[in-house]
Amino acid sequence: MLRAANLRRSGGTLLELLAVIFILSLLIALLLPAMQAAREAARRVKCQNNLRQWGVGIASYENTRGEFPPGHRMTSPKASFVPGVLPFVEQSQLRYDVNRDWDDPANAQAIATPLAILRCPTTPTGQRLDTSGGPLAAAGDYAPMHGVNAVYCDLAGWPHYTPPNDNGILIGQPVPVADVTDGLTQTILLVEDAGRPQLWRRGTMTTGIAENAGWADPNYEIALDGSDTLLTGGGQALGTCVMNCTNHNEAYSFHPGGANLLFADGAVRLVAETISPKVFAAICTRASHDVVQYGEF
């Protein structure tokens, strides 16, 4: 009788242990999505703070010079917008010589230096180096949007006029505030184009290169071309998907459902990837006479 009682107690203990394991597993399964959502929310806020710092830096540049910095300079000294703004975002320690081309050997060490302020923490591939533009260059996740590409863009309902080249703000030459007639609150400065030089399509890294990822490369900028939603072709300039289809010179982020955009008034907004192509085209341009309501983006 004593032996049977002991066996019954052992059986009861095993069942209790299994019940505890089941309950713990259930709790973990319930809590894991919440924990992942909380981590992504923190990463998204960090990404937005990075963009806000660039907004403050660009505004300080504009207050000092009376105009926005060129988004890309294709004549010497060749560079993206980043080198000229470095002193305004407390990055002067890089010792980048703004009087030399970005790929001059004198700037080799500076351009190969990753900038945390240019990296979205949601991007899965961490620090990245690119050689597609020539020298070894550290990649960035925030690109200047120089407008709508009038040659390749065939978005639904756009354009309702024939836009000139470089119709955004951060273009090939300095733009004064007075030229932004669509309004600073409705015109983009920087967009996420994350993950370069790795080529990403709809959340999957594929073979190929998303070129010119180096933050000092004058070809670091992007324009709105549109993408094929199904990505049955090369991915760019093939359809009306304007966000998160491909990071090959298009708006792209790893945030679920949208991307962070920096507007010319310094505001940073997470804009849904379902935004109307026509509205997205409108906020890419500085003087297209669009009337865009705040709720549309």
C-alpha cells in the first residue's frame, strides 16, 4: 500500500510539472508578439529621432546659408548633401574635406566611416559597405528625395503637368525656401531607402545590388520612379508601387506597413505604404501646385 501511494504522488507531480510547462509556453507565446512589437516601436522611435536630427541640421544649414544644401553635386567638389551638413549634426570629427571630391583619397577614411545617425535600427543587416560608386564607402539608410522622375514615372493620375527635372528640394543646386511654393509641411527632404547596397524586394534580400549606397556619393539621392508591385521585372520604374517594393533607388523601409519621411518643416512622419501614388508624387515635389490634405499622408 505504501509503494502504491508513493507511485500516485510521483504521477501527480509529473502531471503538475507538465501543466506548469504548458502554461509557461502559452504565456511566452502570448507575450512574444507583444515584446517584438515593443522592440519595433522603440526602433521606429530611434529611426525618427535620427531623421529629426537631420532635419535640425538641414534647417541650421539653411539658416546659415539662406538656402537648402544641394542634394547632389555632380561637379567638383562632387558629393551628396551629407558632407556639407556634417558640422550641423555634430559630426565634424570625421575630417571630411568639403573642398575635394567625395572619392578623393584624402576623404577615403571619412567616407568609409559608418554614421549611426544615418542608420535605421530596424534594418536587419547592420553596418554595410558599398563599392558600387567606386571607393569603399559606408552605407546610409536615409536618402534625399530630389522629386518625381518625369521620364520614367507613370503613376496613376500623375503627372497632371510635365515636371522639370530635379523638382524636389534637395536637388543638384541650392534651393531657397521661397522656391518651395507647395509648402514646407507638404514637401519631403529625406526618405528611408534602407538596406542598400543589398538588394531587397518586399522584405526579401535577393541577388543583385542596390547601387550608390555610400552616404557621400553624389548618386546617393533617389527620385520617385515607381515599382512593379509583383516585382516580375527589374523592380524599378515598372508600376505604381511607390513604397516598400524595392530599395533600388525607391522609398523602402523595414518598418511594418510604411516608412519614415522627413519633411522640410522638420516633421518626421511614418507614412503608410498604401499612400496614393498621386499624393506621394505630390509631396515629393516643391512647386507642383498640389493641394494635399494632412490626412492623406
